[in-house]
Amino acid sequence: MKVSIINHAEVEELLPMNECIEVMEKAFMALARGDVEQPLRTIFRPGTVKGVMAMMPAYRGGDAPLFGLKAICVFPGNAAIGKDAHQGAVVLFDGTTGELIAVVNASAITAIRTAAVSALATKVLANQTAATLAIIGAGVQARAHLSAIACVRKLQHVRVVARRPDRAEQFADEMKSEVKCHIEAFDTVEAAVRDADIIVTATTSRDAVVRREWIADGAHINAIGTFSPKARELDTATMVSSTLFVDRRESAFNEAGDYLIAAGEGAIGPDTIRAELGEVLIGKHPGRTSVEEITIFKSLGLAMEDLAAAEYCYRKAEGLASRTKVSL
């Protein structure tokens, strides 16, 4: 069987953000219906390395069963040398024979699908009038999230803040050509977050960067920056006073420091999680219940997201190749 190799640039061409949001919606609905199986990711942390390797397998049944495996290294220090923190591959296998069918660049898949999932959560959880977006961080995920959220809400004002002010300024300058709204760099997280309708935390911080007293009633927060049980971006008061949605309960109970640290303090418990995103999409649980409610979507990243995004790229690439052959 021929094995397709899809590189970073090809993923970006094959998987535009608006299409990826639709792919993620279908994937989360399939997960909620029980059509997808996946174990917790395995994380390998060698003591002498400033990074980790994660192994993320998934299986989707149906008429065209498929196995997917993302093997990815996460090196937070890469941002300082102009590289994505996520490096690796998504490997697809035929679910009937086990044959290898595709190897897809995981850096591009991760950037696009993570932001697409946040946009999907924003679409179903944020107030319809939400127009001001605050982004904490100015790296790959911050850029992808601005593009993604602009697909689901008509943004008027974007505020960005980063550990290095020059990176926030660069972000604002470069993204103005991609998203047609006012984009402004801020000096502090507090100033950026106050009165924002939508907040994205895309940091590598181990300690909370957002505090409850800064958050306006009715805000929606996408917390996407960490999958470590010992790191968080939101303080305990925010977790207590907000309605929490997750991509997967099992992942949250094992990997989400935002939840686990607050739970360890006795401030919240399992019932704090209202629903998984897929459960909201299929109508099993309600999403936002009032305009004043603060909602949080804690995103940890799921193997089934990578499988769905990589399969979409593979099928689309194969379709384009077939049409090219016919035209010749």
C-alpha cells in the first residue's frame, strides 16, 4: 500500500481553519456518541531533557475504520529560537488491515486543530454578542487562536499580552493583515483581560496568570496552555466561580492542573465539570445558561482530534491527486 507523506505546508493548505472547525465538530459528536476509543496519552519525561514526548493513540470505527497515533515532542523553549514547541508526526493506519497509510506533520495539525476546538467551544459557549478578545501569549497557538475565533465571532477589538512586550507588538503588527479588526498590544495581563468577552490563555506558565477579579461577568475562557497536573493558568477563585467544560473528563481528572490544583485545595470537585464539549454538541447537556455566567473550556488536546484532522488532510490530498490524474 502506498504511504502518503504530508508536510507542514501541505497541512496548512489542506486544512483551512473554517474547515477544521467543522471537522472537529463532527469528531467531538462522534466521541460523545461512543464511536471513538482512546486511552490517556503516555508522557515520557527523561530527567536530563528540557522537553517531553507524548504518545497519543486513537481508534475510530464505522465504514472506514482507522487507527491514529500522534507521537509528539513538546519543547517549551523552542519559542525562543523561533520554532514551534510541538514537533512530531500523526501516523494513520487502516483499521481493517493495520497497514500504514499516511504520515502527517504534527506541528501543523496540533496548531490548527487546537485552535479549531477552542473556536468550536467559543461558538457554543460564548455570548453571541462577544466581540472583544484577550489573548495571553504571542506564539504559534496565539496566532492560530485569533484566526480561529474570528471564524465564529465578529471581533471588533483584540488585545494581546506576552512575557516579552516586543513579541506582543510584533503579533499585533503581523496579524492586522489577517484579521480585520483593531489589534492592540497590552503591557499587563490584567489590563488585557478586564472587560474582555473572550479570553484565551496560551502560555507555558506553571502558575496562574489570570485572576477572578479581572474577569467580567459573562466572559468565556479557553484555557489551552498546559496539560500538566502541576501547572495552571487560572486561579482557584476563577475555577470556583465559573462553569467548567472540558474536552474529556478522564483527561481533566488526570492532566488538567487548572482543575487538579483547585480540587487539591478542596475548592472544587468532579461535579464542577458541567459537561464535555461533545455532550453539549449532541444536546446531552446544556451549555451556557445565562449571559452573566462565566464559562471555561479546559482544552487538553485529544488523540481523536489528531486522527480526524490528519484523516481529513489525507482524504483531501488523495482526492486532489485523483482529480489531477483524470485531468491529465
